[in-house]
Amino acid sequence: MPHPVLIVGAGPTGLTAAYELARQGVPVRLIEKSASPATTSRAIAVQARTLEMLAQRGLADTLVARGVQTRIAQFYGEGAPLFRLDFAHLESRFPYILFVSQVETETVLRDACAALGVETEWDTELVAIAREGHDAQARPTAVLRGPGGTLEELRPDWVIASGGAHSLIRRTLNLPFEGKSVGQGFVLSDQMVSGALDPEELHIFSSGEGFLGMFPLGGGRFRLIASDVAGSEQPDLKTLQEIFDARAHLPATLHDLSWSSRFAINSRMVGTLRVGRFLLGGDAAHIHSPAGGQGMNTGMQDMMNLGWKLARVIEGTAPENLLDSYEAERLPVIRDLLHGTEALTANMASTSPVRRMLIDHISPYLGSRDLVQEKVAARMGQIAIGYEGGPLADGPHARGTIAPGARLPDPLLEVARDGAWHPARAQDLVDPSGFVLLCAGDGPAPQSPFAKSLKLRPAPDHAEAFAQIFGHDGAAVLVRPDGYVALSAPLADTARAVEAYAAAHFAT
């Protein structure tokens, strides 16, 4: 195809974009200015919601096998335990944070892309970008510099900016990267740790000396992140041990340092994710504190939101204005993420005696409450993210059923196939390439040319979880390709409701 989608940047966001489009038959070019894959761990946390979406694409098991399933986060104040966050409160089949090197995450995504015929074009940089005239819908012109300095002019139909915080596309479009610097003098390192740290738990220390996080990478290796550390040189093992001893107050020895660096945290985002045929996601659109391990996941989920929409626009089964819903749905998520990570960083890294006193005295009480545990776990695991009130959540909402825009939960149930009932999980029925109509109640399942229709009933002992989706009277729930609910309706009204929804959003 002469004019594919050009994806600029082959990190997790760009690889996810390439995979989402390629598996739906959309030609892409994926370029990366680096000469070869990265070898340092960088982002290390994969959250439950990302794993759920990868599972629907058959990619989760491979990634999970390469990482550490961390089910407990231990929080300390001045060296004393404050509370334990138990990810068993996550209502997901992945009740943990998966700590795994970004190298492994990229490898899994790169292999998935290669199986679809998409290879990363290494040592290939976008050096200029423009569009004809002042028409927002004009096709972009891109100039690429490949290996050896060769130049190529390309005119793709669409360009996805996923190339990082210094995105040429964002700067060329003159999009403000609004926000602020968050503190200064952070250090980062990967090393082995011997001693009192449980090798499969996340350890967060908040003290008058500043913040210290120890994130398990498997085999006794930990990622260390610490705030308010003066100096300009690359921290050595002696410096890191001193930081640990001053803040952790636990007997442990750091050794076998793999790498270390200093960095400053910025919390910034753009005010738009679409300018005509340019689409932004990941670090090109938002950067923030690493607190909570949210960033890489947000970029990947950006592309899982965008991918199915762009594929439908390109194939002509949806109007171009469907892409406006990408920005409308994801910008509030990004904004909330920045506010949350800024607050978490400010609180955990604070050296203020007053704030330290509040943390040390209030955290144990709040952290012991089941409701707080559930809400914090859901927020960290990103299963609390939804698009209620968004432009694609305007379908009907049957009484007692799940709200349009919400993430589809994952209870055990049974699905009718070939004249028999078969056990399944709700999220296994999501089709990442199309809409699915999940139907519960008496009578045959309504049929629709817009969505695959499945007849369901609750699994034994799971009736209440089933009713949280379909109500106690039964209903049909239309689920989007990214696993969020589009509408719910009584079975008798389903065909009309789905037809009206399709006409409103997908008529071309």
C-alpha cells in the first residue's frame, strides 16, 4: 500500500500501535531513531488493566512468565511499617503488579508485530514533518533519515507520534507541553540486594530523608528510586548504599550494580491528542512521575483505545470524526494520572515535619480499611479507568446493568456454543477487532449485523457478579473492541438500540 500509517517511535507505545493496526490489516511503517533495541530496564511495571487487554490479544502469558508477580506493597515511615497494600483486592484475574524489564515488554510486542509482518526500521529518524497548506485534513509529508544518512520523503495517510518526550511532531505542530518540574535530584539504579527485603514485594520508604522505592525485578535484583539526592555524578554503589541505609533502616546490602543514573521528574501533557491526521500518544503526549508505575501502561492503553478506531476509519466503516473520541476519552485519564502521580510524589518525598507526622499517623489507619485498599489497588492497577460520560457512552442504560463507558468486569460465566453451555470468563469474550453483544436472560439472543451475538448465563455460585453486568432481569450489553461497555438494553429493545448506536457513531 503506497501510503501506510507512519508510527514514529518503537517503544511500548509505538509497538502497541503497530500491533493494533497490523492485526486488523492496516499497513504501517514503524521507525525508531535508535540503532538497536534498548538494553536497560527503564519502565518496569505492567498493571492489571494492561495485562487484561494483552490477554485478550494472546500476549499476556508470555509477558507474565518473564516477570515478578508482586502481590504486596509494603509502605514504611521512618523505617517503621505503616501498612501493607494487598493487590488481592484487585477485581481482576491479574491481582498483582507485574514487574518486568521494559526490554522484555518490548521484545514480546516486537515479536507479535513481526508475526504480522511488521519490523522495526532501526536507525531511521523523522527529521521533518509538514502538511500541505492550511487544510487540517491534508496528508502529511514526512522526511526520514535512514541508515547511512539516506533521506526519504514519505506521504502517509496518518502519522502517530509515539517517539518520546522530545517529539519533533509535537514541537512542529506547536503544541504546548504544559506542566511543571516535580522536585529535583532523583536517582535510579538496578542492583542485587541481600538481606531483609522480601524479593517479591514492593517496598516504599517515606522519611525525613526523602523517598526511597525498592521494586523487585526477580532473582534478588531490585530497581531503586530515591528523591532529593544532591550531586551531578552517576551514583556509585557506595552512594546508593548510603541512601538505602539512611531511609530504609533495614539490614540489607546492595551489590552487583547493573546501571545507575540521575534524573529530574517532569509532569507535563498536551491539550490535544489529534491535529488533523497527526495523532499523539505515550510520552509524546504526557510525561510524569514514575510513582505508581503508570506511564508505560497509559501509553499502551492510549493505542488500544486509538487502534480499533483508526482501523475502522481507514477501512471506511466509520466516519473520521470517530477519532475525536480518542482525545475526548483519553485526555481526562491523562490529566487525572498527572494529578495523582504529582500528589503521590509530593507526599512520599516530602521532608516537611508536619506532612511527615500526618503520613506516619494517618496512613496506618487508612491503609487498614478494606475500602481504601480496594480503591488504591484499583487505581494503581488502572481497572478503575472508564469512559463514562464520554462521546461513545451515550447509548441506553438498562435498569440495574453496568453503565456505558465502564470496563467490562471478568466474572466466571457460561456461554452457549454448538448447542451446549461452556465455562468462560467475561473478558475472554471481548473481540479486540469488533463489537460483541453479550446477552443474558430468557429467550434467544438478539442478532445484529453490527456485532457478534453471544448467549450467556451465570456460572454456579457467580450469580451476583453476573448480575452486576446484566442486572437481575437480564439484558444485552454491547462491548467495544477495547473491552469497555457501549450500551445495555432489555433484550426486547436490543436490536433497535444497537442499530441506533451504530447509526449515530459509525455511519459513513
